[in-house]
Amino acid sequence: MPVCQQCSRYVANGRTCPSCLSSPVIQTAIEPSPRDDQKKDEMPRVGSLGPIDRPPVPRLFVLDDDSDTDGECFRLRQAKTAIGRREGTIQLPHDPDVSSLHAVIVRTSDSSGSWRWRLVDQESKNRTFVRVDQHTLSKNDHFRIADVEFQVSFSNDNQILMTSLSPPYELLRVSGFGPWTLGSDAEQSDILVSSVAVNPVHATLSLRNSRSAAQYDLADNMSRNGIWINVQEWDMVGTTEFILGQQRFRFELPRTLGDASANE
């Protein structure tokens, strides 16, 4: 609306202000008042428009070898999605470490009507691994520091033993009360894990005493390639990363469903 340069009053029409008879009159935009901006800030946020009476559709990314986020995307609309080297909805014929039928993702609903997705290993030869921030180790557990796999056992005096199932196939005996650091730098880490994919200080192992026996907690140290635990079944809540054979996957729920708590 035109505004008089002399008295700053709005002018309905014409080039001369009828109040002070000044000219010229300029065209200007009406700036929102601070009160209008405050109202915008106080408005409630509105969520995305989503399905009401059908399951949401998660995305599963078969990750590119050089990426943590990009890859071939599959939208999981079926109640069951099978993954394998020769069988299943998603087949990986080029990966010799993937079993013919390695794992399935199953969609179920609980008593409250909420939808759940579970990753289930199909007795695969090389196991199914899920990325976690921390984990309490048990006898015969398998876990990975990046691409180096270990199996856990305990000595007669309840000290933890870790057998490397990746070259150079070492038996690591952990003694003392810790905590111990694991990493690729022998000067910075107590337990050397040799791999270019392992951070200099990758993870921490700590002793936690319980009433029955000593327990050992493994925790990631904000590493580039994470720690991974062997699972038979795993409830996938929010974003979940897992490995079958040599292939990494990333499972993503729609954002409106990704705020629930995880397995650990």
C-alpha cells in the first residue's frame, strides 16, 4: 500500500497525500509486527501426514561399500522380507559370506496395535551382526570391532578370553581390573586390534562385579566403524545398522516412528 514519505500515513490511492498534501507517495510492504512473529513461534508443530489403518513403510538400504548412508533402497511393504545369497526378496549373489538364506525381517504388531520389525537370523554360517553403542559380554558371544571378529570365553578364575576369528587369529587374555582400551594404536590402547578400519582407541572394555560373577561391558568410543554384536533376533527400533556376510545394511523407520527406545 502507498505510504506518504512526509507523515508516514497510508494513502488509499493517488500520488499526493490528502493529509499533508505532500508528494511523492511511495509503495512499500507492510512489515509484520513483533507480535505477529511471536504468534508464529508459539504455534504448535504439525507432524507429517501418515497412514492411519495400514503399516508404515520402512526403508532398507543395502549400503554402498564407501558410504554409511547411501545405497540401494528397498521399501519394506511385505510382512516378511528375506535376504540371502540365492534366496529371498533381496539377493546378494556376489558375497560368498552371505548364506543362501541368511536373515529375514518380520513385521508384527503388539497388543497395543503398534507395528514392530524384527531381524531374525536363519542359522547362517557367518552370523548376523547389529551395531550397538554398548553391550555386556557373555560366554560364547561373538562381536566385532569394525571388521575384526572375536569370540568370548572365560578362564577358570573368571577372566575374559577373546579369540580373534580374523587374521592373525590370536587368543587375547585380559587380566587385572581394567578398564582396558581396544584399538589399532599400540601406544594408546591396552589391547591391539590390527585393522585399517579400527580407530586408534576404538572401544573400552570394563569390569563390572555382580553378585554371581564378574561381568564385562564393551562400549564404543565414538569410533568410525563401530562395535557389532552377534544376534539371533533383534527388534529394530528407529535406525538400525546390521551386517550380513560382508554387506552392511541400514534400516530406517519413518520419522514419526523413530523416537522409541532401542534394545539396549
